Amino acid sequence: MRSALLRGRTLAVAAPALALLAAAPAAVAADAPAGSAYGASASVSLLAGVLGDKGISVETGKISPSNTDGPTSASVVDAPLKGLVTAKAITSSAKRGDPDVTAKAAIVDAKLPVLAPLAGSTPKARVISSECTSTPDGIKASSELAGLDLGRIGKLPVGTAPNQKIGVPGVVQVIVNEQIKHEDGSVTVNALHIKLLDGKATGALGSGDIVLASSTCAKVAATTTPGTPSTPTAPAKPPAEGPGQVSVIPAGAPETGDGSLAAVTVQ
């Protein structure tokens, strides 16, 4: 479904007690840190004409990751994600307290050239960010999208839940404030998850996934010794629907990305 533009507005999407449905089971990573975050990742194959005359495949890995075991923060300025996404700054951080855990990620002055053919112009946002906080009382997660403009792709209404989806059937799906609760109780929040659907419809872009501003927090048990929260699962891809709300608030953000793992091959 296509709808009107969303211009010059700040959306913050939160799930207060994070009473989310569980995503598909994922294997527990025994050596995973208590909290982690990264600025962006992409694994896509684009059709010819989307970002040039030839089709390309892009595999970046996690750009500028941070975690509670170190490095606890990372940042990069003027960072292009191989032409798919550009940003003035990308940052992330993950800190462990006593026993709280907080992870944050943000992209500032983001543009998404990969979606320009569908949007009618290059989609942009002043800030794309996510944050999770784990305490003995539970995990809270939220995302913020300041000044998001997706053009003809669609807009997000105020007052809706996490895991909201807009896009063009068979071509692209955009998931906003994607929140995934893992089998071990840890939670991943992705501010923006772009899925290219490899459809044959007019306007098809290709296939694959782009994740922007991702944060993961482990569950902290009330009986856990201070500073030793339980271990989180590796992020699972399938999103889970859950309750929450969208409210208009002032802009703000933090996250990371250095692109050192990025690789591009021309088909």
C-alpha cells in the first residue's frame, strides 16, 4: 500500500514492559556479550539500474560494532554504505552497569539511495536510532526516527505498535522499530529493517536485507550477581509482533559504522 509523505516529524516507538511475542528460536551464543550494538549491515543483490547500469551484490557484515566486552563504543563520519545508505555520522555504544545493561545505535543525517526508484526521491531521516536497557525489572527497547521521509513508499501513523510494516507488495518491505525477543530472554531492536523481496513486480529492486541501528540487551535476573547479566542470543532475523506506541518527541540519537568488512562484486 502506498500513502502520503511523512516529513519533518520525529517518531519514537517504545514497548514499555516489552511484552513481546517470541521470535523463531535461535541458538544460544555462550560467549555473547551482555549488550551489543552496531550501526548498519547489508546483504543484498541489486538488479541492474538500481544503483547503476550493472547489478551488484553487497555484503558488509556488521558496520562499527560495539559490545560490553569491548570496544564499548564506535563511530565513523561521512560513511557511505557502498551507495545503499549514506550518513553524516554513525555511532554505537554498549555499557554494563551494576547490574544494568544499555546498548545504543544511531545514524545521523541518513539518506537511502537504494530506495530512490520507488520513493520518487531519495528517502532521508535526520536521525535513525535504537536503544535497549536491561534491569532486574525487565528489558525496555525503543527506536527513534526523526524527520523520516520515505516518499511514495508510505508513512507511519502515530499511535501504532512496534514491528510496523509499510512498503510495496512483492518489491520492498520496511519494518520500523523491529523488536525481537529471543528464546533466552534477550531482546534485539532494529530501528529500520529494509527487506528487498526479489519480486517480479514493476519497480523491483533485488533481494536481501538492510538493517539500520541495531541494539541487543541480555536479560538481567534479579538474583544475578551485580555486573553479570545472562547471556543474549545472536539476533534472529524473523520479526515478532508486539504491543507499543508511537509518540512525537524531540529528536536525539547514538550508533556506529566503519565499513571495514564491506565488499562489493559486480554481476
